[in-house]
Amino acid sequence: MNRPTAPSPWLPTAPCTPDRCAAHPHTGGDHDTAGTALAVLRLAAGTGTVLLGILLAPAAALLPPAARPGLVRTWVRAVVRAFGVRVRYEGTAPATGPLLVVANHVSWLDIPLVAALLPGRMVAKAEVRGWPVLGVLAALGGTLFLDRDGLRALPGTVREMTGVLARGGRVVVFPEGSTWCGRAAGRFRPAAFQAALDGGADVQPVRIDYRPTGAAAYVGDDPLGASLWRVVTARRLTAEVRMAERIPTARHPDRKSLAAAAQRAVASDSANLPSASVHQRSRSRSAAASSARTPA
């Protein structure tokens, strides 16, 4: 998520910076902040829920494989909610079968949000392994760590992804290669899509929106602690996670075509809508539901 100090020329970078994109206003409507006491309570609750998951991970590993995804979904939803984030999910997750899950990338929150809907082997930068608490969590979850400072490690990671998919598993990747604040979006890099082609897996595009975006955005050299504090101090931080139509790999001749199709699927419903638009859609859906319940 955060960029290395001296990035390689091939490394994807975003124009987003904490000062420009992750600033968290303290007044006004949905941008009002929660009180300090509530923020501290959320931080303690979220951290405690993460630690509880780490402590229980060895016991969870003894459960039958079929029971683990449900446990993961319950736990990561509890983590996100403990940090004070409200979540709306749209779409039904495929029950079985290999799947490459791809999503736009705005925040570290994207990881538990997708895991709550489509748990699978995550692909993350190697630096995540060294993060306090979250690094241990990522390792326990079977994350595939990618060294983003050089191209030589990339084919090996793609082979690992292919192996997981070929065995009927699920892999989750953020193909923009870096976080973007919501005012801009990155191009979907095609390398990960080769794994879907070689592993015989379809692609599931996922779109993630936040309101307000600035409270969730984790960009540039933003410290993780600062991002956590913005999240827990946000008064009404809402995440909306939507699944687009599944993309069969058989319809695409190569990884570039497949990556472009997945990017269009995520962007078609505007992966980073303004707050007012998200709120308006929510009100429109509520009105439509009310109308459907009213006798003609």
C-alpha cells in the first residue's frame, strides 16, 4: 500500500498524498469527527478483535477446511465494525470453485472488507509482513507476499497464484499495484490475470467505495497509525462493497484483454463516487424498496 522510499521505475505509483487526499476535515455533515473517548474505545476494540483472531488462529486451523471461510468472514466483519466502519455489501459470493478476485484499492480496510465477502489467499507487498499485529495476521492467513522492488520475483508469485487457483482455491489481488485516494484510479496491471488464465479460474471484479473517502484513504507515505486514527475518529465512515458480473477467462485471449475487462467492470459504476452520490443511491434504493412493498 505505502510506496517504498526509493521505488523501482516499473513500480506503480499514484499522485495521491496524505496532505492532498487523506486529509480528514473536523467539521461539517458526514465529515464530523467522533469524540476522543469514542475513538479510543474503537481503537481498543478493533485492536483487541484482531489480537483475539491471532490467538484463536491455531485452534481455527484444526477445524475442517469447509468451516474456516465462514469463521474468517465472521471475524473480519467484527474487526471492521469494531473500528467503527459501517459496511454495505451488494451481490452474492460464489459458493465454490477457483476464482481470482480483483478490486480497486483505496485503503488497508479493503483487505478485511473483501475477506468478509470472498475470503481467499491475499497478495500483498512484502513490507506488510513486518507490520505490527497486521503482519502476523497476514502471515497466518496465508498471504502471498510480493517483493515490489524488482521484477524478478513477480513470475514466482504468479506461479504461486496459479497453483492456488488450479487446486480450486481463491486468490485476492489489488491489480492497481498501489492505493489511490478516490480522486484518481490506477490501471489494472495484467500480470495477476495470467494466473487466472493458467489456473483455469474466472475473474470476480469487486468495487469498493468509502464515504467520506478521505477518512479511509491510505496513500503515499501515510503512516499506518495516522490512518488508523482517521478511521476511528470518523463519525460516520461507511464502506460499500459491490460485486460486478463474473468474467469468464475463456472469453479473453490474453491477460491484457482480461485485465482491461476487469478494470471496465469496476470503473463502470464509478469506483470512487462523491459522497452525495453514494448517499443518493442509498436513498433511491430505500425508496424503491418502499414502493415495492406498497400494494398497487
